Amino acid sequence: MTPRFPLLKRLSALGLGSLLACSSDDETAEQGTNALQPGEPTELLPYTCAADAARASTPADAADVPSGFRDTGRTVGVAVSEAGLQDPAYAATVAAQFGQVTAENEMKWEAIEPEPGVFDFSRADAIVAFAQQNGMQVRGHTLVWHSQLAPWVDTLVGPDAVREAMTRHIQTVVAHYRDNFPGVVVAWDVVNEALNVMQGPMGGTVIYRDSIFYRELGEGFIAEAFRIANETDPNALLFYNDFGVEGSGGAKSTGTFDMVSGLVAAGVPIHGMGFQMHTGPTDQGPNAADFAANIARYAGLGLEVEVTEMDVSLCSIGDNSLGRELQRFRYNRIVSACFESPACRSVSLWGLSDPVSWLNDTGCTQGTLVLDTQPAPLAFDGSFARKAAWWGIYDALTGCSYQ
Ligand code: G3I
């Protein structure tokens, strides 16, 4: 195996005390209080591909690799906005790089059925039409979620009213894409984020998250939603999607696996588990090996898995050369862990470029302190140039899993 990239192992000054990576090709200006200071001692180590893939290129040095993620044969997706796609450079980058898109907000209930029975598909259709024109697949996100719900749904009273609204919503939305864009919306996040971990005296206990659906229909709303979606489009892959369940341990992860196992055992038409993967630059929460172990147990249920919303916030270390190389490492390990399983259908990033990440809404804070850095969590910068993170993903897709 040939050492391919330099690693920087000298992190005590940054309070991490473990292995971090240093980019050889990252020319991003360091900024903020988290920046690695010039002259700090470093210890450079090589890192290598875990699988000794026969790769001709040394992409860290090759600024002109002519392919995008989609050319690797793996399905890599990205969350897009209808507004973003109106920017030709944004649209061109999405089309060149990705084989799948998710509407970041435009397919959510508040956007698509803002009033009872009044459906507005205009912005969502623009995204799906873009995907169709560019030979891409779409993940439908999301049918039943407590958040970004049209306000009128929360005012419904009684199980019949809620069941009727949920049924009409799922049937209308899924049928719309089944009929108007056949074969494009291949998967749906049918239910999103239905479980929660209690805080306070009962801390650690997993409960069904409070929502109008759970209050009025009980936990059975989840199975009902999957059945309605499946009856409407038997060809669509139906996913449960959540955050904080990527590792194999912990209350929420255990509770989620138990819930999904129960759905499978009951014959509910669920086909996959979506791991959101909003994460940080160190290999923890979960580490890649633990993520792989978790994937394996879902695969054991006969389900597919996807990374549905990955981003790697640099708030904890700073958007500097060290942070960006760590980010590359983290992307590489997670994307590798997913695609090393035959059950992994796709990996999606939650946004195209750093300036449009949802994480900018809160920025980098620590308590009441606003840190002098940015989350910068994605694979492209504001000019749609590939970051070090891009190479981490690309390497994973082409068989190079960093050690
Ligand atoms: O559309 C309004 C606009 O009219 C208004 O002027 C503006 C003012 O703030 O707000 C706009 O709405 C925002 C919306 O995104 C569309 O841009 C909301 O404030 C904002 O809260 C909302 O955030 C979205 C968030 O979900 C809401 O929960 C993020 O963009 C979106 O990335 C995020 O995505 C979720 C996934 O769906 C589920 N998993 C977690 C993930 C991250 O939170």
C-alpha cells in the first residue's frame, strides 16, 4: 500500500488529543480563534487505503479529475432548493456531481399542502423535473413529520380527522409523483423523526415524540403511514428516517431499532432505514466501525440503509486547514462504512455548498458565545469548488477507505 496523504498527529493544543489530518492541498485561509497557528509543531504521518484499491490517480494532487460523484457508479445525493437550482452554476454542479436529489424543504407538508386539501406542487415539481431532465433519482422528503407541518394539521381534533388528513396527504403526494414523474421519486421518507429521548428526571428514556399524529392515532400512525404509501406506489422504497440513531448503542438507537424491527415483524411495508448523519469532524458519535455494525443489524432485518442528510460541522475545531482535512477523513470513513455494506443504497449530503447549509442558521455557538468560525460542513465551497471533503467522499466511492 502506498501512503497517499499526510496526516497531522499533534492535537493537544486543540484539545482533541487524537489523530487529526492535515491537508496538503487545502488552500483555504485559516480564520478564527480555532485556527491552527503558523509554526505550531506538527507530526506528519501517512495514511493509506484500507482496501488496497487499484487506483491510478492521486487525487489530492490532481485538481483536474474529470469526474463527479455520479461517475463512480455509486448513488450520491444532495439536498437542493428550488431557489438554488435557478442559479446556473449551482444547477450545473448538482447535475455534474450527483445522481440523486432531495428537496430540502419543498416537499414538506407546510410547503405542499398549506391548507386542507389545497396542494401546491410547483416548487417541488421544479426540483423533480430538474432531476428527471438530468437523469437523476429523487428521495421524497418527507410525508409525515411533526416539524414544518402545515399549522392547520395541528388544529385537528380526534383520530378520524387526523387519519383522514394523513391519508389524503400521503395518497395525493405519492400519487402525484407516481403519475407525473414515473420512476423518478424512487424512495420516500414516509415517517421522519418519530422518536425522542426524554430529558430531565426521566432522562434517557425513549418515547414517541409528541405530535398530532401520535396524540390522536397512537404509535400505530407509523405503520398506517407506511401502508398508505405502499398502497399508493408499490414500487417506491419506503424509509423511516431519523437523527442520533447512527451508532449501535444508546437509548434512541436501541429504541429505534426495536421499533423498526417491530414494523418488519408485523409485515409493515418498510424497506429501509435512513440515517441522517449530521455529525462532526472526529470519528465519534458514532465512529465508522460502530456505524458499520449498526448498518449490519438493519441489513439483518432485510432492510436497505441510506445516509440521508450528511454534513460535517467544523464548529468544534474551526474552518481551517486542519478542520477541513479532518472533515475529509470523517466523510471518507462514513461513506466507506456505508458502501462497504451491500445494503447501502445511497449517501446524500444535506446541501450543496457551505453558504447554503442549514447549519448557518445557527452558526457556531458555545453557550452564549458566538465562535469566530463557520460550520462549513459540505463538500463544495461558495464558488462550487471541491473542498478536501470532496476528495474524502470521492476516495470512498472509488474504494479508498482511509486508515
Ligand atoms: O420559507 C421561510 C421564508 O418565507 C422566511 O422568510 C424565512 C425566514 O427565516 O424562513 C423560511 O423558512 C425556513 C425554511 O427552512 C426554508 O428555508 C425556516 O425558517 C427554517 O427553519 C427552515 O429550516 C429547515 C429545517 O429543516 C426546519 O426544521 C432547513 O432549511 C432544513 O435543512 C432542515 O432539514 C431538516 C430535515 O428536513 C430533517 N432532518 C433535520 C434537517 C436539519 O434540521
